[in-house]
Amino acid sequence: MVERGLRVAIVVEMATRAAGEVIKTPALTVDHLSKRFGERVAFQDVSFSVASGEVFGFLGPNGAGKTTTVRTLGTLIAPTSGSATVAGIPLTSDNGPEIRQRISIMPENPGLYKRLTVIENLELFAGLYGQRNPGLRIKEALEAVNLTARGRDLCGSLSKGLRQRAGLARALLNDPAVTFLDEPTSGLDPVAAREVHDLIIGLRERGVTVFLTTHRLEEAERLCDRVAILNTTLRLVGRPDELRESLFSRSLLVETLAPLAAPDEVFKSTEGVETWRPDGASSYVLTVTDPRNIAPHVTRALVAAGADVVSITESRHSLEDVYLQLIDEDPEASRR
Amino acid sequence: MNFSFGRLIAVLRKELREYRRSPFIVGTMALLPLVFLVEPLITIFRIGPSVGASAVDKAVGATFLVLLIAPALLPAVIAAYSVVGEREQGTLEPLLTTPLRREELLLGKALGVVVPAVAMAYVLFAVIQLCARLFASNAEVVAALGQGPHILAEILFAPLLAGWSIWVGIGISTRASDVRVAQQLGTLSSLPPLAVVALVSFNVFTPSVTLAVVFALVLLVADVILFRIVSALFDRERLITGARAQRHITSPGTVRHIPRVGGSDHG
């Protein structure tokens, strides 16, 4: 536990150095950005902004354009239309090297040279980022991802989880102002995934902007300040709790020991209950304005009606519910 | 951001480290010199003391041709692997996410090939010269091998022919989608300048210092032009996605932005 805390502290220290310069401005602004490959639309009319130090989740089904968006913002490919600023620098082909100096991208496949050791891989990238003290940076990056002991191993001999960690170490080398992580926990066991989560939390705490592409909705819910759901076009942007509230009405789940004789009479006469519907033999879903304050009224009404109340709970929707709701109602999804 | 020799050196170092651990490259680098050493030595040693001048010229011409095939052929195979190989092993994308400029990447890769290839060619040349002086029975052969134009040609042509092969090989590698196809095409494309070398080696053109310098200059210009062409061919987008960039203006769609609590969407 202490060791993990230490690693987070190291990451935080490393990441803070570069992040300070852009703390006052959005780390990313994307304005009506589109990308087409011939007739195929990769993503279209995407607009959002990400504040410095924010962990921004980018969700969407396969083929939604997430990776293409990351590549576009990372100056690997040119947008078809629209504009963006990355780490405070306008996204143009001329600014590519400057932008890439201030960001890091970890693709889903870490793409390590398998015939080189972990340290040799990092030496290459430290050189490409023009690090003045590469030895120290590499040491810190390896400590941050708990890979120091394997630094002299050939990357070809590492497990997928360890390669992912080496890829993360590489992404930390240049003190990035914005880090793009494309499925960073893909293929990792729960312990390794937890370590990656800790690293991301550490980055956020000291102001590094993290652009996190993930399929793990619980991961996005846990780590991200805001999420965007992309399905060629951007469907929704917001905080996970706000998304839930915007898409789903607030409701109470009521369970009684036996079915109510006249549920309509009970619920319609109860203050704050807008609608109700049965949800099983002796369960009911009530749409309410304020679940916390309405629950006591409902309890009293049920007791007055002679019902034995088993439970009254607020219905909670997960980010997964939000995601599925949006993707299901999206005509693009049915064409995939 | 300007051209950086630091980034170029980082690429060069990586290339040399990778070659050192590649069984294919180490094997090729070890076996190819032997092949290119044996044939000229046999040719030289078979010439007796009383053989005529034309036979000596032929033998020496053949020797120099073989010596110049090595630095033209080997780099073509390795250079053809350079970009498409990175794509295949998934290392190209992380490389391109750094501030590395395409010129730095291409020159780093080219130097990584040219250094061992030219070193091999010069060592071969030195070994043949030494063996000829120690063991050849025909004094004219030894004298012909030590002629100024021949030595100058070897010194100049080895890196320049390697340069040709490297740029053609890398050019093919940036457009190929398969390593084997790239290497086969790369090998074939290294042959044209060797045809000219063959004409000189076999005295179709009389070898002279002037001819060697002129041909070297032509090769140098060709190498520079090829470097420019290959740089222009190096399209990040095509290499990453397999598609060339196209510009279209698209119509806006709809998005639901949920405003942040207590701040703007930017915050």
C-alpha cells in the first residue's frame, strides 16, 4: 500500500512540472472537428473542451471514431474540417512537433521494440523528447509503474500487463501536459488495472489532463470527471451523475410483502409521486421529483393502506445504462 | 521546432541496437562478406604470373564489381524492412507520436544501415588488397588493385551506392504493406547503378580519377534527390491508417452538452 502511494507520488511529481503552464487555459478545445476517409465518415462535427487537470473519458462502440479522434488530436492524421487546440497550441500541421512535445499518447498496443530492453526502449523515447537527464527520468518513470526490477528485460519477454506498464512509463517520460490513454487497462488483471487507475488518479491530482479512451464503463465512472459518448457524432458530454439525471427520470423502487389491493389509489394520492408502474408481483416503480424527500410520504401512505413494506430504495442508473440507452437509440449503431 | 541531431542520434542508436539483436541481420552481415570475399579471391589467385593484360583487367574489374555489389545489395534488403517492419510490429505509431520529424527519422534509419554496410565494404576491400599482396602470383593484378582510380572508386562508390539502395529501399518500405514484397523490390531496385559500375569495371569506360569523381557526383546528386522524394512520400496519415488525407466540409450534427455544475463547459 505504501509502495503504491509512493508510486502515485512520483507520477504526480513528474507530471506536475509541465502541467503548470497550461493550468489557466483549457487543455483541449475541439470545435466542429470532422474526419472522413473518402466516403467513410470516421467522426463528424465533434465539439468539446477539456480543462487542465481533468480526466476526460471518451466512450463509444467499436468503430465509433474514438481512436481516430485521438490520432487527429495527436497530430498523426489531419482533420477534414473543424479546428482544435491541444495543450494550448492550435492544431495545424506546422505545429505538429510542438504539440507532440507537450503530449503523450499510449496506443492500445504499447508498440515496444521487443528486441530491446525496457530501459533501451525508454532511452529511445527520452532521446526523441530531448530529455536532458534521461537516466533520472527513466528511473522515475519505471518506479512510477513499478517496473524497475524488469528494466533490463527484453520487452519481448514481458507479459501483456508488464508491456502495458512499460508503455505507460514511456507516456510519462516527457512530463506531458495532456496524456492520451487508449484502453490503458485492456488485457490487464484486476490488480494491474487497479495500479493503472491509481496512476491516473495521481496524474489528475496534480493537474495533468488525461484523455481516457475506454470500453470499461465502470472504469470511466470511477476515474473520469466528465465523459463523452461518441458514435461517429458526439452524442453526449457531461459528468456521469449529470448524464444519469438527464437521461433517466428519478424513481423509487417499492417492494411490499404482498401485492397491493389498490395501488393506483395509494400512489396517486401520495404527494410527489408523478407516475407509477408495477415491476413484478409485489414491486412498483414510482417516478418522483425528489426521491429522498418523497420516500417518507410513500412509506406512510403504504402503511396507512395496510401494506407490509419490505423496502423502498432509490433507483440508481449506472453509466452503463446511460451508454446503452444512447447507443440503442442511435440510428448509427444499427448500421454497424 | 528545428531539426534535431539528438533525435537523429536516438533513432540511429535504436537501429544499431535492433540490428545487433536481429538474427536475420546478424546472419546476413556475417555470411554475405564471406560470399563476397571468396569469389574475388579465387579469381585473383587463379591468375598465373604469365597471364595477359586483358585477363588481368577482366579479373580486377570483376573483383571491383563484386566488392561494390555488397554495399548496394545488403542495405537494400535492410532499408526495405525499415518502415514496413515498424508498421508490422506496431512500433511506428508510438514513434510518430513524438516530436520526431520525418527527416530525422529517415536519416537516422539511413545512417543505421549505411554505417555497417560501408564498414563491411571497406573491410572486404582491405582484406582482398592484403590477400592479393601476400598471396597473388601475378604482380600486375596486385598493381591494378592498388591503382588510384580503383581505390578512389571503392571509397566513394561504396557509401554512395549504399545511399541509393537505402533511399530506394526506404521509399518502397513507406508504400509497401508487406515486408517480403518490400525487400524483393528493394533488392531489384539496387541494381541499376551497378550496371554503370560494371561498365567501368570491365573497361567499357576507361577507369580514371575524373570518371570516378564524375560518377560519384552523379550518384551524390541522385542520393539527395531520392532523399527528397522519400521525405515527400513519407505520409504519416497513410502510414498509420492506410488512407490518404481528404478534405471535406461536413454539416453540423447534434450533441447534448450537459453543463458542468458551477462552471462552463470549458471548466
